Amino acid sequence: MLDILYRDDFLVAINKPAGLLVHRSNIDRHETRFAVQLLRDQIGQRVHPAHRLDKATSGVLLFALDADSAREVGGQFERNEVRKRYLAVVRGWPPETGVIDHPLSRQFDDYGRKFTAGSPPPALPAVTEYRRLAAVELPEAVDRYPTSRYALVMLTPQSGRQHQLRRHMKHIAHPIIGDANWGKGIHNRFFQQRFGCHRLLLACTRLELRHPRDGRALSIAAPLEDSFANVILALDWSPVCSEA
């Protein structure tokens, strides 16, 4: 059963687990479970995904329950009027606050096919704000340094480009732990061995938007999955995380 965070006659939000696709994709043709299908079967009615989360990302995933609501909420996402908040564990210690302003182009089309190197789509504006919430230095030589530094960051995207947060953190040399595409394998393996964590440490913890029917402010929060929360606990970041 999917964990339903919010539901009324127009919207429903779930806490999507890591490893679950939002809908069918050619990228993972072998997958047979999708959030759209599971939620439809669980509540017994058609659902319209309002946005996307990467398969490896967990957290708040919003659906509309009718076409008009889907159109209204979709417009808010397209105009970047929805405030999205993510938590991530990254390699190194980024500055306490910052803004990543780095254009990004799409890498895959709607069918999951990678664009050829000779004809990539144009790069579009992409902005992410971040704030470092906590940091740790572990007395273990994971890479070429005698100790290893990691940080918990809050990420607030101001645009919605493909894999934006993962690519932006890679761009500033603080990749997200567990990222097989833009991360660093040696640190990913360290977290697997040290903490038993085999996932991307990125989660959408809050969405803030206007309700499509009456315009009231709506804030939907999601707790971290156990696999993520256990890492936070092991690094003694729980007090900071609960205040984020």
C-alpha cells in the first residue's frame, strides 16, 4: 500500500518510495510497478501525475483527480509557482548557503531515449538554492584524503529541469550520495558498506502550492523513508533534520 499524505476530492499526494517509477518508461522496460497504476488501484479512480520524481528519489508526489485540477496544478508547476523542498546528503562541505545558476539541457526524450551527442537540445535556465544544515567529518580515508566529509543540505529548485538537483550538485563538486550517474562510486560504496544504504540520498520533503479549486495555500510534507532516516540517525543529524 502506498502511503497517502493528503487527499480530497481534487488532489491526492503520496510518499513515493525510492525505486518506484512514476509511470511506464522505456528507460526501465522490465519494471511492472508504477506509482500511477498502484495509486489508481488503491483508491479506485483515475489519477493524473502533476509532476515527476526520479525513480531513485523518494518523497512527496502529487496527483490530480480530474482534468481541470490537473491543468491548474500543472500550470503552477510550469510557471515555477510550486515551492519544492528536498533533503540530500552530499560529498564534501558546500558553503552554508548558495545559488546554483547553471543552464541544463534535456538528456532523454519522453520515451527514455538518450539524445545523440551531435544534436542535443538547447540548454535552458536552471536555478537551485541550497542551504547546508549539518556536516560531519569521518575519520576514514574513503578517497585520497585521510578523512571524509559529508553534509546534509536543503535544496530548493527554482526551475524544473531534468535531473536538475543531481546535475547541479555535481556541477559544484558536491554530488549526492548514492547517485550512480552523477555521483562518485567510491563514496556510494562507502555508504553501502558503512550504513547499509543502497539508495540515492535525495528526498522531496515538502510541496507548497495553491489548491486548484479554491486557491488556498496547501503545504504537504513527507517523512524520510527508513533507509534515508537511518543514515541521518547514524550521523547524528536527526535534531537538525526534524527542524528543516
